[in-house]
Amino acid sequence: MTTTGTLAAEQENSPGPRRTRPPAAYRPTLLALRTELRRGIAPWTGGCVVLMLGVTMAAKADTWQGGWGEAQGYLHSAATLLTGPLVAAASCRQGARDHRRSTAGLWSTTPRARSTRVAVAALPIALWAVAGYLVVFAGSLVATWPYAGGGSPFPSVAVADCAFLLAVGPVGFVVGQRCRWRLAAPALAVVLYLVLGVPDYYDSSAQYLDPAMQYALERTLPVWWFAPAMAAWTCGLALAALIAHAARRRFLAVVPLAVAAAVAPLITHAGPDLLREDPAASRPVCADGTPRLCLTEYDESLLPQVSRALSGLFGRLDGVPGAPARYVDQEPLDGSTEVRVPTPYVGGYLLRGRLQHPEDFVWQVTYGVVNRECPDTLHTDRVMATDEAVRGWLAGPDAARYFGTERTPQLRRLEAMPASERRVWLGRFLATRTSCTPSEVPVL
């Protein structure tokens, strides 16, 4: 074998030099992003978001704890109206740090693209804000779960809120880099608060483009495209501002701007139809017994409590001819045999899964039993006094004391009647409970 052949064979059989894997092109960017996430005001912003939302939710726990829609609706309001301006102000200050440190010229000498530098510096505050929101969101769900009845949480609303926080951060950063005014951050917070809050007071389809729109999430469901549309709207505008500010090819800002412009008519056209009624909030579920007490499937777990609250009323009407046969949590189909009961909303009659103020609850039901709706000219003092006496007797002494109802002569006469005579008289009275002819009403 020749020397040349020997060398060739040795080179073929030798393992050769160890090849080192070149670092990924994006590795320096990720290292820079990790540094920005760990230092500066970004972690402090996340802590402030948790503190602000946590204190706000805890202070109003009685108004939302116990209902998924109530809890998320209140969190949505706090996250947009309070946290949004906070994140924008923090991002604005972050964007102005090059002006404060006089390092804008130094950054222009680095090989990293400007768009990359801006994205790395703008994202951390928004990411920390989203993390803080998710912490409070999880805590709110945990606090609501033991007491919640029907329905379920709304992931689409949470996604829309997170998209808004991701969008408002870069917008504030761009304002900070463009504006060198020292008070730009607090001024931006005030302006954004007004921009988000004022449209809610106007009756216009354009108000549904407002990320801080106050939605009635109780007993409703967002449409399936709610989260994608709101995310495209808010993030599209933010991305367009970021590209127009930092990208080399600024004309590319037209793409996210076009996406936002495309979904805007969809949102405004839907308007209030962005939320539809939860089917469980209209399906009746009835308890056993006579008369029938029917709540919606949404409040099925409250049937035992409502039955106990109305047991006195049911007992007083037992055996009375013409007494209502059904008590429903909906508009009665037959006003002569059905009576509507109040809906036990969280923050009203419902607190942490328990029915509150049963005396007031019963009193409102008595207005459904005696539901004479007549012009004042057709009323007489004796008819009005009789109606009030019947309501007071049906509600019971506890409700009468709760409302400070006087024991009028009519009420005392009704109480003094023998039980059999009172049932007969009440039957005659209930037969005319919708009549507006005074001469037809038996008075006390």
C-alpha cells in the first residue's frame, strides 16, 4: 500500500475532530428576555397586579363569591379598568429608560435588530401582568367553587383579559420611547382609564370594542368566537403600533391593523349578542310537594332553602280555594295559578350559597299573590288596606316585624277569623286578586 493510500485509510477510519453544535440564533435573545424578566420593574409590576386585584376582589367578596359569572365579571372590571392603566404606566416608564440613561445612541451601535431589542424590553411587564392576573383568577375560582351553584367559569373572558394586558404593555412602551415628558407614565394611566371607562356610559354599538366593557356574565354564556375576536382586536392594534415604531419594514404594520379592522365590525354588529342566555337559567326544576316550587336548573341546589323560607306562606294558603298552584322563578304563564318568586342573585338574596333575608324574600312573593295592578283612580282606601292586610298575614309576623308593618284593624280582623271562615274568605278574595273593580273585592 502506498503512503498516500495509507494516509487515506487512516483518515477514513479515524473518528475525526469533534463537531460542536453552533448556538441557536435566538439564544442570546432568550437570555436577554430572561434577564429582563428577572430584573427591573417587571417583577414588581406583577406583584402590584396581584396586590391590586387581590385587595379589590377581597373587599367586594360578598358581591361575587358564590357565582361564577359574578366573580369573573367583577375580576374583568378590575383587571381592565385598574390593572390596564397600571401596566401601561409601568411599560411607559420602561420604554423611557433609554432617555433617562442617555443610552439610546449606544444601543444603535449594537448588532441586534431594533425590533428585537424593543420586543425583549416591552414583553416582560406584560408577561408579569398576565401572570399576576392568572394568580388572582385562580384564587377567585377557588374561593367561589365551594358556594357556586349552576354554570361554570368563563375561560374565554379570561383569555380576552390576558390578551388585553399583553396588548396594553407594548403600547405603553411605545409611548414611553416616543414621548420624553417625565410625567408621561401617570398621564398615560389617566388617559387610558378615561378611554376605557367613558364608553360604558354611552348606548352605542361601538362601546363593545372597549376591552373594559362591563358584561353581564350572570346566567349567560359568551359566544364561541368571543375570545379570538377580542384578542385579535386588542393585540392587533398593539402589534401594529409596535411594528410601526420598531420594525425596519414599517409597512408590515398594515397586516395586524387589517386584522383588527376586520374583526371590529363583527364585534360591533353582534353587540349585546356577544353573550347569550345560559340554557340552564331557563330550564325549570321543581321540588316535590304541593304547591309546586320551581326554580331554574341554575339554582336547583337552592330548592330546599327556598322551600323552608316559603313554608309558612304555603301553610297559610293550604286549603284555600283558588290558591296559587305553582311558584316559579320565571314570568308566570298563567297569572291566576302561578306566582313568580324572586331570583336569588349573588349579592342580593344569596351570599356564599346561603339564602339571606328570608323575610324580605317572602314579602316579595306576597306581592305576586296579591298582584292587583290598577290605576290609582280605581283603588279605594278599603281595597288597599285589605290588600295590605292580606299580604301582612301571608308573610307572617316575622316579615311584618322586618318591614315595620303596623297591625291595622283589617289585619287584626283577619287574624281573629276562625280558620275555616278565613279560608273561605281568602278564597273569595283570591278570586278577585286581579280585579280593578272595587265593588267586586271583599274588604275587611
